[in-house]
Amino acid sequence: MHIKVPSPEDEDFKKLEELIDSDYEAVEIFTNIDTTKKELDCFNIVNTQVENFGGKAILGWQIWKSNLLIEAEAHAVWEDQEENLHDISPKGNNFIPEKILFIEDDRVKYEGKQIQNRRLNITKNKLVDDFISIARLLFHFQNKGKRAEYHDLSEILNDDEIDELQKVFTWKSNLEKYIYLGNDEKSLCFCGGAKNYKNCHGHYLKELIKNVKKL
């Protein structure tokens, strides 16, 4: 999924901004990323920066947009002693934007565990809603109970749990490709069966979510 940083005037962003409902306005922050640091580890990176150079960590949401959805990812930026904001943390997939769109939010608290993204479907395709549901399901499974304390879940999952997790990852990947090929819920299902998606995998999605949440 190709992502970009939307502008503050983006209409889809404004809808997401209303959903987040922070007391702060969105700001654009130029990046000064240290690529030697670990990707997707902004909270620890910024805390170390504060320890070494002073200032403080500011928590909130960085905003990403693709052709399918717009989402807010929990994020930390560094405020220096002159109260200037800096984005210093590497992104996933070696993505290095010139600047990010950031919303400070006092309600974001980092306690050593992942924080669920906030997502909005920006298309009229209901398959994107299913894609978002599966992303939420993965987060729920990977962060349930003691799992939230592990980066490598293979250390604690049993065989049945590993099988279910792989099933969800495969479903998510297939659905994303299916959407980008121009399909909708009335198209023949991505599994290759004779039914359309709505009456095939789409029909069983609620059952999948229910079963995985039990694990």
C-alpha cells in the first residue's frame, strides 16, 4: 500500500481530525531522522533524545494516507529547549518523508505497549471497511494479555494460535491485493470460488473475527 503525508487542508484528513477530537491543531513537522535507530520505535528514541539533550517528548498522532484509507498512528516527537518540534524517528519500510502531519494529544499514553491506529475508509468500496476490521483484529490478537509484551509471538503462541494468526495475515494480504485490482463485494471472491466476495469470504468474516478474539 503506497502511503503519503496529506496536507492539513485535505478533506479526508479533516474528517479524521474530527474523529480524533484533540484539543490541539495539526502541525507540519520537518523530519530529521536518524536512520541508524530502530524503525517504529519513536517513543524510546524520543525519550533517549530528551535524556541526552533536554526538552521533552510530545505524544500524539502522525497521519498517513493511501488510495484506500487515511489513518492516525500514535507517535512521539521531540520538543527541544526552544520549544521547536522535531520528528527524529525512522518509519517503516525505510520511508523518509520531508515532513509529517502531527496532532498532539494529551490522551495518548505510552506504557510499553502498542497503540491501535485510527482509520477511515476514504472510498465507497465496502471492502475497505473489511480491510480495516481485519487490521483491528490483528491488533487485538497480537496485543491481548501477555502477548503485548512480546515482539516475537512465536515464543508464546501454540500451534492453533499460530495457524489462526497466519490465516488472518493471509486474508488481509489477499483482500488488499483484491481491492487494488478494482474488485468490490459483488466481484468473484479472491479465493477463486464461484461465489462473489459478499457471499463467500465476506460472509464468514464475522465468524473469523469472533473465533480469533476467543484465542
